[in-house]
Amino acid sequence: MRKWIIAGGCLLLVALLVAACGAQKTSQAGRETVKVERVVDGDTLEVTLNGKKEKIRLIGVDTPETKKANTPVMFYGKEASDFTTKRLEKQRVELEYDVDKKDQYDRVLAYVWIGDELFNRTLVQEGYARMATFPPNVKYVNDFKKDQESARKAKKGIWQNYDKAFDTAK
């Protein structure tokens, strides 16, 4: 009888451990899983990280402005913001960090992964953002360069009228 109680207890313990391991979504090494609470604009999100609300600034990309004080909504800014909202708001994503973890505005700097998709890169590939890399956070700079050149040649998104998107007209 005692053997059966011990065996049952061991089985129960194993079942609990398996359930506990399955309940937590596993992240790739060096990534942290979070839920996107709100999209601020095309390249900035709000998430809950370690029990605290944090602004996340996507590394390596710059979308046209939609919320910057004293700045009009720029060409293709609404489209970029809408795209990011549609793809990320209320979703679970993984954050990957580079060398510097915060910027001068105290925002967390991160690459955002949706499964195997690097969302920062998707923004550049689809013409919602231009490449904007600043050392030391340059892990994917070569990919971003290739993606930007392809999007520019195809006149995707911002590349339909780049001067208007980033007010570079003289």
C-alpha cells in the first residue's frame, strides 16, 4: 500500500511539473516574452515588463512621426502606426536587447520578435520605416541596409515620397 501512495505522489509531482513548464511560454535564449499593452506609434510600444509599464523603442528603425509634440503627422506616419497597432497591440511578443538597454528618454530599446519574424525588420522591408541604427546597437544593421535598399527600389511605403515622409525637402 505504501508503494502505491509513493508512486501516486511521484506521478502527481511529475504531472504538476509538466503542467507548470507548459504554462509558461518559452522564449529563445536572450529574449523576454511580454504582452504589448498599447502601440504609441509606428516604432514605440507600451508593455508591462517585470510588473512595471515600460515604453519600448524599436531598435534600428524610424517611422514617420504621428505623436511628436509640435510636429504635424508626417506622410505615411498614420499607415506605419496603424500597421504596428494591427500587428502588435494586445499580442505576446519577445523582446531582444542589444548593447544599450535604454535610450536618453529612458525608453527600453529592443528588437521585437513575433515567433520567427523580426518585426523591426518587417517595418523596413515593407516601407513603413527607414533604417536608423546607432552604435553600439547595430546587431542587425546589415539586414536593415539590404531591406531598406529593396524597399526603396520598389518605392514601397515611405519611399513613394521620402522627402514628404521625413521633411527632408530643402
